[in-house]
Amino acid sequence: MPLNYINNGRYFEWIRQFVLSKENITEVPHFDKVAFKSKSKILMTMNVKENRICVRLSLENQNIFCSYNKNIIYAVPNKWGKHGWTLVNLADIQLELLEDVINCSYEDIHKKN
């Protein structure tokens, strides 16, 4: 089921709770967004205004997820994208895919250290 059935921010609250349920995650401000850190590394930011999240993935996982649908999941179109930062458009994403992206971001952060 696509997540666009929720329009009023409750769905960002679901994402927030899902991320915070993972071990050693902290929520911190990041410019005008909310960021989630583990091991002092940001694994995800939420951009409510643009209805998307930005996750940090390994380049391998970024390539896999971006191959699904480049209108939904795509590399950040600058140097950050070449380091695994990936944008996720929340308007049309399936819940299972969103969970997979967030879980991979969390796992990738822990593999690097």
C-alpha cells in the first residue's frame, strides 16, 4: 500500500518512530530538517516540506534501490549522491520498500565502523 494515504504528517511520525525503534539512534536538528544518527553518523534526514527523506546507503545498495523506480528513489544529484546519499519520494513508495531502504541505511552505517 502506498504511503500517500496519509497527508498530514502522521506518516512522518511513523517513520520517526520506526527509525527511533532501532538501537543507538538519536534524533538531532540538521539545518531546517530532522536528522537521525547512529554512531555519530547521520543515516537519514526528513524533509516534511518536500515530502521526502534522504538516506545514506552503500553505493551497492544505492544502485539496487535506484533501479526500482528513479521517480521514487534516486541519488542526490550532486557530489553527495556519489557518496551514497539517496532521496526517497514518499508520495508513491510502498511501505515495505520504505522499511527496506531505512533498514539498509541502518545496516550500512554499522558495517562501515
